[in-house]
Amino acid sequence: MKNENSFKVLDDGFVRVVDTMGDDSSVVQAARVSYGAGTKKVSEDRALIRYLLRHKHTSPFEMCEVKLHLRVPMDCWRQWVRHRTANINEYSTRYSIAIDSAQSTPQGEWRMQSASNRQGSEGFFDEATGATLSAREAELHKLCRDEYNARLEAGVAREQARKDLPLATYTEAYWKIDLSNLLHFLELRMEEHAQYEIREYARTIGEKIVSQWVPMVWEAFLEYRMNSLTFSQTEQELLTLLYAGDQAAVITRLRAIKWLKGEGADVKPILEAKEFLDKLERLGIQITLT
């Protein structure tokens, strides 16, 4: 499959498919290494792919690869390259002039720091505050770019002139990754608690590229990875108590394992307990902690 389509992300970012190797049938072929192509029905291929995803057999998915051309803000790119399972070649601001574009934040999209998650956000600032923040952002971006350009005109080396550019500055890269590691990337970065900016890139890659490239794999990925729930040993014990209708025993157990803090109206679940309660909510189950 070759696809030169470019998919817009954020205000000036994009994801473009450069090339792919393999497809759904490549995964099946690798899993059935003793069979020739075309010896199984499509329905059986789908069942096998679902089995592989369900039971975490990853190597057949490594037979497929995709190469993408990306334009992404540098702060988002820092998170991206933490996934050290790809081949990367990035635009160099030592050799070339930095891309004259920086991600800007609309006045209604300034997020507040989460009170319960140190690395997350929660809610938005009001429009008036957002307008002030966006205006100051624009001034800062212009100041940084003007200074960068002035340094270049004065003959300052590119590798040094760039050092005060904001992390909002866009960079570009070629990113080549096998399907197994790509699915891991998507599972983490499409998740609702991932940072919005990288989540938008992951969503675009998943919904607009992977879903068309390997539709059987995408279907199974959504079923068994993105939209599934897993329960720890302790959570399974709590579910057993809930199924027996013994909510009092659940609360006793939660206190015994120190998943609850405080008393009466001040009782609060720790993060692990909150995650368990979120899972229950997805199942339509409510429990009262007090």
C-alpha cells in the first residue's frame, strides 16, 4: 500500500503515509508459517488475528511496517520519542532553518492542572482568561522567532541561534515502526488520560491510517486492547464480593488493603481504588463508600 495523503493534526501539524509493508494477510501468513497464501478463508483469517491479539502473540504483527512523515510540536515530539521502538530521522535545526511555525492555543482550550493527577489536566479556563493567555502566547512566539531570525542575520551559528525557540515550534520527522510496536504506541497515546496533543496524533494514525491499512487487526485491537477491561487479583476478589451482594465486605476489604482514606463523609479512595471504581462505572456498577 502506498498513500500520499496527508492528514491535518492540530493547527499546523500533519501525518502523511510514506509507505507500508504487509497487511492483514501478512500477519496471518506469519502465524501460519507452514501454510501457503490463500489456503484459509477470510473468516478464518479474522478469527486467527483476533486470537493473536487476545492472547498477546506479538511477533506476527512485526511482519508489517509503516513509514510516516510527521509535523509535530517539539514538546509533543519529546513524548513521542520515548517510544524507542521505531526508526527515526528528524529535521535538523543545526543544518536547516527552524520551521517557521509554532503551535498556538485557542482561547477556549487552555487546560487547568488536574488536582488528582500530577501529569494531567482537568477542565478549562474561562474565555476571558484564555484570551489573555493566547494573546501573551502569540507575543512570546513572535519575540522568540524575531530574536532567532536576528541571530541568524548577525551570523550566529544555527546550532546556537535556535536555543531559545519555544517548545511549541514544529519539527518534522520520518518515523518507521512495525505494527506490533505501533499498536502499543496507540494503546498508550489514544487513551483518554494521554495528553490531548499527542492523543490527536495517535487518533489520526489509528482511525485514518491503521483502520484502512489493516482493518482486521484494527477491529481486533479495538475489541481486545482499547475497549477492554482488565482486573487485578485484588479487583477480582472485590468483584466476587460484589457479585455475592456483600457491599459491606467490599468496604471492609478496601479499608484492609488501605485503598480508602478518611472516615464518614471524608472518606477518599486512593488512585488504585479510583481506577477500580471507574471500571465498575463502565460496567454500570455503583458502590457507596460511606
